[in-house]
Amino acid sequence: MAKSNYSYEKRQKEIAKKKKREEKRQKKLKQKTEGTQDGEAQGEVPPANESE
């Protein structure tokens, strides 16, 4: 039986988490800059334009 490569799996998980965090950070930054340019109130959440 082949031995599992746990370190590879762990690294792939870490890379996926890092990528997701970076995408979330970029999304928040984009919303923040768009909100200040449009003159929206700070508490308002813009409608989601994503297609998931």
C-alpha cells in the first residue's frame, strides 16, 4: 500500500486558504474604494453582483 503524503495535502490546503483570504481581501478593498467614490454611507452594503 502506498504511503499518504500528508505534507503535500497540508500544503495544498494552506495554499487554498491563502488564495481565498487574498480574494476576500481584494473584494473588501474593492467595495471600500467603490463605496467612497460613489458617496455611499459607510454602513450600507452594496448589492452582490457575483454569479456563483
